Amino acid sequence: MKSNNKAVVVFSGGQDSTTCLFWALNKFDHVEVVTFDYNQRHNEEIEVAKEIAGDMDVRHHVLDMSLLNQLAPNALTRDDIEVKDGEDGELPSTFVPGRNLLFLSFATILARQIGAKHIVTGVCETDFSGYPDCRDVFIKSLNVTLNLSMDDEFVLHTPLMWLDKAQTWQMADQLDAFDYVREKTLTCYNGVRGDGCGECPACHLRKNGLETYLAQKEVTK
């Protein structure tokens, strides 16, 4: 049953946020999406987000967050920093300090302006590469802080929080969005749409989840 409230989806045009968009469209009466421009490695991410928003006929907000690029140099904001997994307990080079803190804060401010009480994000603690700002405890803490800061009652939704990538593909399939998510989204750190370059950490995670889900689906036929 749909809620009578509005929702804002934090939207990058990737597999996770697009799955969350389909989830939100199924749950809420009115959905808008917000994409953050922080001079990320590939401007293609913003173009993909715009195209998907157009396909879904939802209002698309693009907010300038270029200060984040200046404050937090990393592999997603600098071409001269190699994309690589964390070693010896260190975070991956793709970790952007404060990103979800800022994104969710600004998404909630936007939600307040348009009369929305719900903010949806694709963060996940199961396949999260060790990013501390993808943890459930962080989201719950931030939700309380945002409500206190604006004396309001917003809800941060994390429909993928406890799902691995195979289960995220399953959710897309259940929402009749499997082919769309596979073909139209951009997850690849090298800016290749769909199944991606096949070499970067994001592509490996996406591909492994896809293969696992397809194998499971074949078994249950």
C-alpha cells in the first residue's frame, strides 16, 4: 500500500540508487531525486542520473557539492589516485570522507523545502567496502540529528541495508526492473554503463552479485 507522503531519493544513477528509485516509486505517491555534483571522476554519472530520472518521469535536482572535491581528495575525485581496495584494514581509495553525511543532510533540507518526510538512500552494510558512513548505526544516528536540527520528523529509508548484491538484483527483479537496472545504470568506476569495464572493484562486486543471483534463479526454476 502506498504512503500519502513524498519521498526524495539520493540518486547517482547506479545499480543501488536506481533499485531504490523503483522501490520508492512503488511505495510513495510522489518521488523526486537528487544528484550531487562533487566533480566526481566521471561526469557521465550525472548524465545517466538525468536520463533515468527522465525515463521515470520524476523531478531531478542536481546540487553543487564541489567543496567536497576540494576537502576530500580520493580516487573518485582525482584522476591521479588509483582505484583500489583497502589493504591491511585501511579504507579503499574510493572512500570520500563525509560524503553520506553531507548528501543525506542536504537531501533532507531539500525534502523539507518540497514537503517530503521520507529520504531514501542505497547505502548497505552487507557489501559496503568498509565505508563507515554506510553503516546502519550511522544512518540511525544521523536520522535523530537531522530531526533535532530541524525540529521535524523525517525518516531515512535504507531498503538495501542488509542485502548483498545478489539480493539487490533479486529486489530489482521483483520490482520488474531487472533488465532496466542491468542495461541503463552506471556502477563502474571507469565510467562504462551497464555491465561496466569488468575490472574495477565496483564491477567485480556487481558482476559477482549478478552471477550469484542468476545461478540461484536457475536452480529455483
